[in-house]
Amino acid sequence: METVITRTARIDVLEGRIVVVRVGNMVQTVDDARENFDACARLAAPDRKPFLADIRMAKPLMPEVRRVYMGESLVAFAAMAMLVKATPLGRTMGNVYLKIARPAIPTKLFAQEAKALAWLRAAK
């Protein structure tokens, strides 16, 4: 399993086909977001692998940071599952991201990692 550690995240490739980023409990800068995204895209290459974003520990993003993670840039991946805390705040953070980012790939929120991974395994 290949792993990349950044200042704000740990990024792995599970089962050789699912990119997983686990964001820590830190405020992210634009540079952090670019580093995290670039590492994820690099690990997904050359195919478009499914992507799990574990944001259960993440702090809310500033708008300029959120823009780095938005929309068309996600086409490097086949699908994205977002793992959020099973709380109203966690679901709200996930839904706000989805509403603003409008991912260009199939995307779904999950509170349980096993369900998120099952959905990604089925993603084409």
C-alpha cells in the first residue's frame, strides 16, 4: 500500500484501487489543499480510481481552500465517497461542500466507512 503524508492529511491506496484521504483536525491553507489534491491525483493515476475523503476530523474550510477541492478538478477520479461524522454538523459540512462544489463525478455522503467502501468498490 502506497502512502503519502502531508501536513494535514494521510493519503493511501486501498486494495490497489481506492484512494483514501484522511484529513486531520487542522486548519487547511490553499497550499495544503493543493498538496493534498495533487497527492491524491498522483496516486489515482494513470486510471481514474474511486476516492474516499474522510473528513470526520476536518475543520471547516475557508472559501479559497474549498475552491481547490471543487468541481471539474475531481475528474481525476471515478467516483467520490465522503465520510462525515454521523452528526447534524458533520452532515451539514458534507452537504455544504456538495452544494457548492458540484462534483463532476458520482458522489455520495456516508457516516460509515464500510458502506462508503462498498459503494466505491461498485463504482465504475
